[in-house]
Amino acid sequence: MNHGERNASREGTGHLTVGSSPTWKALKTVLMRIKTTIGVTSAGILAAVLMSAPAAHASPLNFQSCNKTSSQEFVQFPYRGEWSSTIIEPGKCWQTSLVGNTNEEAVGYRKVNGYWLAVATKYFNDSAGFTEFDF
């Protein structure tokens, strides 16, 4: 007896026949939609990662900020959606690759008495070579 015959033989017994019930068909449809959504989302994330990875490796590090103070610092880039560096500890440097903006702005923040204060601003062309921003 195959699976279809087994379900057919149970129909008169009050048992749910999985393969032919409207509930099962609706559930299968929902599961297929979820599976498709997950697949499309995963493909989109993978594409974004693959597209950004080569650019990061192809571009040389062209921006550096070194902390020459005794306070913590970080650099923020307002034209890049407020993207910022990690906190730069005293005596340490932070480097990154910046491409695509001919008029770039970097704002330097320093922690003073527990508050982050903007203490310096620098405008530069990120394709014009190496930029050092120590403040």
C-alpha cells in the first residue's frame, strides 16, 4: 500500500488526511512563501557582502587618525551617514579606506570630563591620496 492509498483508507475514520486537507494545503503555501522569503533575503545579503568585500580590499588605506592625547577620541564622517571610527585609545592609530567623495568631512571627537566634544573638523578629497587627521 503506498502513501496515497493509506490516506484514502483513513478518510472514513475521522482522521485528518494530511495530503488533501485545505488546512494542509494552506500550510504548505505559507511554508513555501517563508522558504522563498528566506532564500531571497539570504541571496540579497550574500550579494551585498560579495559586492562590498572586493572594494574594501582593492582600496588602499588612505585615511588615518592617531590619538596623541591622554583622552579617548573618535572620528565621524557626516557625509557618510554619521559613520564613525572605533574609539581611538591614547597613543593608538585608526586607519580606513575612503572612496567616492571628493568633498569629504571628518569631525574629531574627544572625551573630556565624561563628555564627547567635537574638537576639530577637516575637509578633504578622499581620492587625492593619503589624509592624516590628528587633533
